[in-house]
Amino acid sequence: MDKNRFFFQHYGLNERDLERYLAAALSAGGDYADLYFEYLSSTSLMVDESMVKSASQGISAGCGVRVIAGERTGYAYTDDLSPERILHAAHTAALIASGPAKTPAVGFQEKPARSLYPVSLPSVDAEITAKVELVMRADSAARAYDPRIKEVRASYADELRHILVVASDGTFAEDSQPLARMNVSCIAKTDASSARGSSGGGGRVALDFFFGEKTPEYFANESARQAILQLDAREAPAGEMEVVLGPGWPGVLLHEAIGHGLEADFNRKQTSAFTGLIGKRVASEKCTVVDNGTMPWRRGSLNVDDEGQPTQNTMLIEKGILKGYLSDKLSARLMGVADTGNGRRESYEHIPMPRMTNTYMLAGDDDPQDIIHSVKRGVYAVNFGGGQVDITNGKFVFSASEAYLIEDGQITAPIKGATLIGNGPDVLTRVSMVGNDLKLDEGVGTCGKDGQAVPVGVGIPTIKIDRLTVGGTAKKDVGAFMQ
Amino acid sequence: MSTTQLETRNSKLETDLKDLAQDIVRRAMSGGATAAECVIREGDEFSTVVRLGQVETLKESGSKAVGLRVFYGKRAASTYSSDFSRAGIDRMLSSALELAKITSEDPYAGIPDQSQLGSLQGDLDLYFPDVYSLPGAERISYARRTEKAALDYDRRIKNSEGGSFDAATGHKILANSHGFVGEYRRSYCSIAAVPIAQTENGNMQRDYWFSVARSLGRLDSPEKVGTIAAQRTLRRLGARKVKTAQVPVVFDPMVASSILEHIFEGVNGDSVYRGASFLAGKLGEKIAGDSVNVIDDGTMPGGFGTSPFDGEGVPTRRTVVIENGVLKSYLLNSYSARKLGLQTTANASRGLAGTPGIGPGNYFLQPGTKTPQAIIAGIPQGLYVTEFLGHGANLVTGDYSRGASGLWISGGELAFPVEEITVAGNLKEIFFNISEIGNDLEFRGAVACPTIRIDGLTVGGE
């Protein structure tokens, strides 16, 4: 074994130590134990009022020890990677079991390494002056877009996360995970009104991504455009109507409507509205949805998950039929299903659980223009903030930040952001048209579950949902209002 | 199952950390900084989840981390680390000093003046070691009892996400180059239950309830928490959509707090000076109804938002934010205060890294005299919201649109549960349209609000 070995080099760890720690973790019995080492270095910069007001760098490192006995999980962590502290954590986690000691598997098997983000110079190690240039360029471009742009805040953040996962089942996995993003947010003002716009992106990329593919000017112009547009936005309508979603980030619909509901832990416990629906129709025939952790360079991708399992391209919904759940090691074992490599955790302080990676719907055959023309009166939403879901009753929301009325098949006035709400297990059954223009988001997604945040991606082509509730304030022109 | 003895934090370690923080500040200054501020945080946590009577997770650990902010004149930078070795601290110091060279000169940057610094004296009732006084098996028993009370309440409660018990203590130290050194400890414990009820046709609903306190002795009983969790869950069974309508909406205290927080976000000094708030430029103006009085008080003994000093070392205080509907004060840190030509209100909130933000003390709407039941009784047709889904407040424009669930009010009574609806309006009007304020103010966190009734909102549904 050679190559990377970050923790061996940095902390003087060796295989014997790892075996000793695992043995300590199983010293009171248990079915499985793992150690998760993490070393995270990060940088962030922020420009406001055309000044680099803040710059910060940091290091966070530690080890989390997990012991599983049946359905029970014991967990302890330490930010001190000395043998005494790791052993102490191992013995603490071992308290979940109560029986004679178990022996870990002999020898580690490292699976062939994948390389989804072969960044030769991680951006955390790049010159800080280059990063300052990015945010200053974003600031200038946004202000130059239109004189009504009065406030601009541009930020840049990157990190490099080294992990090492070893387990009593022989797992041995290492990875170095770069991540970088830029964000620009603007406020436009006139005497009559103010409005805001926001745009950002990045991925598991090197710094040159922002000097080539997606420049500061790209994000600045997009953010400023949105803010200017919103100055004239009128009230959004309220009630049920046809909704067309634009491609890309509106894929957050999938993340909220079905993604969380298909995480295996909820389904094992039978607390999800999708429990027991494998093999059943949960979407129209035009819908095929996957969760794919194997896409190069993407924010939501990983070579291995945080349990050391290779990630996969997992079929969730195939032509409308529910095919499978997203699982981790514990769910796979308890449910007797394959481990899809979706076991993730926010940091060494956290217990892993099933999480999404890049969740998107495959392109269909419809022309996006035809989709718009097919709507008599509805809403066309192209940009969103975030969303949320109650996985038990299936209700989900996502909040539009850029949307337009569709009137007689034409996109007309921009409308203020409104929250859209629906029911996960049936909203996709009302997808009657799926465009041929699949796009993934720009690389800004962060998913929260049970207090743990992880980076994710979403994507979708233009689609039409026949009926969805829009949370606006404007009366519809048909139907009476109760007083 | 045996328990572990958490390491006693001995006094030598405490002194060591205070000394360390001051030493880091000294070294930053001798490295060329013109001002420096060091924060050290350490803490322990314990949590257990029991599901269907069996322990599902058991987690216990401690951690510590250090953050440094340095100034070169009007340039600032910050670094942080979890590595307390000599090499780790050295690296943190040198990175900060290097990084400060590339930031811009900001005339308003800096730490508070020496005359502003200080710490409230006396015991603020923030730390009770009894949160760790239960042996491990009894902590698990708390979680189990909380869940059991919910599961036993009604036969339609067949499932659960679990009952939980959590405890944590924290120790915070702040030192700066004006000679300020302050520290305090906090403790926290909570129990919760998340039951799931099911109708005969298989539809499921989930709700929760919890109790949180700084001392174990002040927690509600597990049986009380589990029972309320069960009642809230059962109340949701059979939920349906309703027609889009403009009706009076009553918000229960938990969701009302979330609406009150939008005022906090609106008076956040960092948003105000950028004009990124619907309340910017409105000091002294009426922004809410006459009955609206909002206070921020960081001094209340035992409060979840209480501390002896803020994130920059300024003693906390009681600030009247809104009085009889008139905006009396923003909430500020030293930076936003300088930007606005005002004085800090001691609301600086300092994480490990970056510039201080602004955080609440104990932030609340003063209660009225009516009971929630009386407020509901005055409504012929309306909505009682018990949960929000998603966020949806635009602090710049005031536009407001959120998913919600709750109960329909008919003839002054709670009639049937509703879900898959939205509530929308604009924050600039919402606070004028608070027509009733309940008498049921209770702190379950730093932000608290009684039941409130707001008119003029649009309920989006069918």
C-alpha cells in the first residue's frame, strides 16, 4: 500500500494502530466497527462595499469511532489524534454493546481507487491573491451591470477534506475531496422598491474553473440580472395551477419531493410516505430519476462515501415505477438490500446515515417551447431558494426566487418569489411533459438532515406539472374568496 | 451496559485555556498585529435515541477549538484550528498575520473600545453540572420513558422516530488586545419524542414535543412530554387541503417565534447598513401595531440567550427593540454600530472564524392578556398554524410565503386538520396586522413569542 496515505504520513498512523483501535471498539462485542479520520482545511473570502472585508482560514481534524450491535449504534469522537484519545473514543463507543469481545477481520482490502476529481493543485493551496482577484472581479461586474445595483456581496470559499475509513469488515478507503464555490448576491434599488438576486456555483474543481468555465462575471451578471428583474415583479398568484419548471436548480423539486423519502433509514423504520411502495407507480411514465454519485467534478459526487463504499449511479424511479432506496451499511444489512454507497456524514463528529449525492431526472423527448405553449394559465419557475419536506406525510415545499406568469402559452410578467407546495408520492404522477434539456445545478446545493449538512447536486429538464399549489398573494381571476 | 465517567475538567486546564488565549493574543501583537481577539470553545455532549423501546444510538464526546482574529490597522483576517499542539497554534498565528495582508483597509473595522468592554458579574444561572449527574442507564431511561408515554397514549400511535435525551456543557473564553479576558460555562439538557400516528387507510402523520432546560431538575417529566407529542400527532390525522382564501390566521407559539425572528433579521445591524432589510432607515417610525412590544435581553438569569458578555466582550443588556409599535433600536455589533453612527447593543455573535455577526439575547414579544382559546374563539372562519414547512421570507422586499399545516377554525373552534397549504403576505404589513397577542409566553429557546393572530394573509390551497 502506498500513494496517498495522508494520515499515515501526517500523524504517524500505521495499520497495526488501526487494528488496535478496531479491536478496542469491539472489545465489548458488536457486529461492526469503523474509524473515520478527517482532516479539513478551508479558506473563505468576502467582498462587500467593494472591499475585501473578511478572509479566514482554518483547520479541523479528528476521528470518529462507531460500533454497531444489532440495530444499535455507539459513537464517540476526538479532535486529538493521539493513541490514548482514539482508544478512549473506541471504548466509549463500545459501550453500546455488552458481550464478549469480537475480532475484526484480518487484513484490510482497499478497493480500486476511483478518480472523479483529479485536481492537481487543490484550490486551498492556490495563491490567495488569485482568489481575491475572483471576488473583486465579481464585485466590479455586478456593479457595472446596471446603475440600480447598489449593494454587492461576493464570496469565495474552498476546502480540501482528507478522509480515511477503516472498518472491522476489512474496509480501507482514502480520499482527498476538494470543493470550491463562488457566490454573488446583489441588491437593486430605486426610489420605489428594492429587490435582491443571487447566483453561485462551483464543484470539486481547481481554481482555474473560475478563470475558464464559470467566471466571476458569469455569476455577477446572473445575480444582477435577477435583482433588476425582481424590481418589477408583481404579486404571485395563489392556489392550484399548472407549473412549468425550468432546467437545472429547479431539480430541488426531486430532492424534496422524493429524495429524502427514499432514504433507506426512513423506509426501514417505515416512517416514510414511500414505505412499501417499491414496484409501485409513483410518477408518470415520462419520469426516470437517479441518484448518481459518480459524476466527475460535481459538488455532490464522491469517490467513496463516508463509510468507505464506492458511490454508484442508483436508479430510483424508472419510467414512473419506484425501483429502490438510497442505503448505507446499516440499512443494507438490516433490510437485506444492496449498499448503494450513500452513507454520508457532515464530519467526524457525526454518525453516518443515507444521504443523496446528485439527484436528477433524465431528459425526455418534449421540446421546452412546446411545454410553455401548452399552458393556458400557470407559472414558469426557473430559480429557487431552498425547500423542505415532511417525509412522513409526504408534503414538501420549494421556494421560487425567479418565476413568471404563463398566459395563453406565453411567458409574460415576472412574479415575486412564492413557495410551491405539494405531496411527494403523487406530484410526479402529474408530470405530463418532460423536456429534452436536462441541466444540473451550478454547484451550490447543501442538504440538511437531522442536523447534518452535506454538499449535494440536483438537476432536471424543463417539465410541466399539471397541478401544484402556488403560495402567492394575488387573487385568481376565477373562484370566489372566502371572507 | 456500563457508563463512562466524563473527564472532570480540572481547574488547571481552565487556567491553561485562559492563559493560552491571552498568550495567543500577545503573540499576535508581537507578530505585528495592531489588535487581536482570541476565542476558545470547549464542550462535551451526550445524546441517546431510543426507538420502539430499544436504544438506537448512543453518542458521547468532547471537543475544543480556537479562533483568532487579527488586525493590521484597518485590515482584518481570522483563522481557526482544532489543533492545540504548539505547531498547530504557531500555524494558526502565522496564517492570520499573513492573511491580514491581503484584505482591504476598512475604516470601520476594529474591536470595541476599551471603555465598552466588560462582563456582567454574579451568577447568571447558566451552568448546572446536574445535566451529567444521571448514570448512563438512567439517561437512556429518560429517552425511553418519553417515547413510551407517546406510544402508550393511543392505539393509533404505532410507530416512532424515537425518544431522545441530550445533554451538553460548553465553556467559552474570550481574550483581546485591550486586556479583556472573560469566560463562562453553560449547560443544557433536553428530552423529546417524535411519534407517528396512522389512520386505518395507512396515512401517516408525525409531530413532536420537547422540553429543554439548563438544569436536569427543570425539565418537564418524560411522561408529560410524550403525552403532548402524542396529542399533537393525533391532531394531524385526517388532514386535508382547503380552498385558497384570505382569512385571519392564528399562529401557535412555536411558529409565531419564527415570524418574530423576521423582525430580528430586519433589525440586524449588518443588514440595516447595507439597506438589505425592510426596516432599514425606519428608526423612530411606526412599523407595527400599538400592542407590539419587542425586547432583546441578554441578562435574564438562566435564559437560553443569556451571556455575561457578547461575542466581542461587551457586557450584555436589555434593549427595547419595538415599543408600542415604534422601532426604537436596531441590534448591533461594534462594526454595524460604527457604520450607522450608533453604539453597539452588545449583540455581537462570534463563531470561531470570520467577522462577528449579530445574535439575539433572549428575544421576545411581550405577552397580551388573552388566552389562546379566547383568541381562537373570536374567529368565525380562519386558520390555526402549528407548523411551517420551508423558509420563504425575503428580508429585502418583505415578501413572505411559506408552506404550513395546522387546523381550520370554524365558529371559534378548532374544526379539522389541514396540510399542503401556504400562508403569504408581506412583512411590512404583517406586523401592523397583529390584531391579538396571547398571554402564553414561554421560552423554549432564545427566541419566544406568545400565540398571535394576524389578519390580511392569503392562505394558498385549492
